[in-house]
Amino acid sequence: MNLTNSVESIGNVFEKQFIKFTAYSLFLERLNIFMKVKSVNVSTPVEVQYLGKTITTGIFKKPILGSVAIKDNNFIGDGQADLISHGGVDKAIYAFSLDHYAFWEKTLDSPGLPLGTFGENLTISNFEESNLHIGDHLSIGSCLLEVSQPRIPCFKLGIAVNNKKMPKLFMKNFETGVYLRVINEGEVEAGDDVVVAYKDPSQISIKRLFQAYYDKTFDRPLEVFEQALLVPALADEWRQHLSMRLSKRV
């Protein structure tokens, strides 16, 4: 074999291996192994007119360029109007999947929805509620965050998308995003990988818990409630919801 043929042979082998690697990478992405921050979104509360009333809300999140620090259970530059229903230790950061946008653009007949539309601080690709569990730890940038609870949308989501039916539509889809508490403060920016640093052994996924609570056709929801209450990382709000349902056995 001459030198030219040897070089071509090596090149062919390299090309085949590269194709295999690329295909494998795409396969891993489809399995949600690769998650990535697509946008960091913040806002300060503003006043808007809604159904004849003045409402103060921080739901109008906008993408911000560069690295953003998480400090004191919030992104620097972000704020909430209703500190009883939003923010705090268990709802420090709200994350939502980029992959859900296509569904809502079609459902709402609103193509090109800007990132941050759903009030999320973090828009993340391959971020699926069925693969994220109460108590999972996510390493993002220099931060470490913990999955604490699903989101229960309020009427302000309807303001954000100009559709008062949106909260109910959102809940019926059972994929409402994830609230995260801060374990280690740090900085996050678009392009950062999202890595599951710890997977809670209970395996109570965000979607399973939300669906067990709100889907009347869900099979044996009380078993899910009992299992979820055993997870130390479950937010107090949801602990109260589940305990009440269990006390009524419904």
C-alpha cells in the first residue's frame, strides 16, 4: 500500500468514527443526557392593566447576555412582586424546557415566542419534567441547584401570553416546569451545560408528581403522594398539599 492509499484509508476510518460519534451524541441528546442553558432571563416587577385592575408582576422575563450571578436565592437583577407565591428558598429559580416552546407556539397560534415568555429564569434544552426528580442536584455554571417542586401557574401566566385560559391549559399539559432551590451560589450564562450531579434514589419525577395530583385519571395517586412525602427535598408547599389529600384519601 502506497502512502497516498494509507492516508486515504486513515482518513476514511477517521470520517467513519466521527460520523459514529456525531450520531451517538445526537442519540444522547434525544435521551436528555445533554442539557444546556439556552437563555438566562430576569426582570423587575412592573405594573400592568389586566381586566380593569392594576396588577404588579415580575413575569415578563427577558434574556440577558453574559454571566449572571445567583445570590440570596435569586438571580441578580431579578425580582418578584408576590413574595408569598413566588421566590424564596423553595422557588428560588424557575426553569422551563426550550423543547416545550414549539407546542405552545402552535397551541397559542403565536409563532416565535421569545425566550422567557413563561416567566422562567432559565430556558434549558432537553429539560424534561419526566426525567427530573424531586431532590436531583443540577450543576449549572458554577452553581449547584436542587429540584424542589413542580410549578403551579397563577393567573399572571395568562397576562404574559395574553390568554386568560393559559393557566388551565398549562396545567392540563402536565409539563409546567421546575422550581429549584440554591445549594451553592455562583454564576450562570447561556451556553452552560446542565449536569445531573446527583439523582435522588426515590425517582419521583416532577411530571409524575404533578400528574398524580391534578390528573383525575391517574392510577393510584395516593401511592405517589406517600412516596413523595418521604423525599426530604420536597418543598413545604407540596408537602402540605399532599398531606391534605392523603388525609382525605382522595
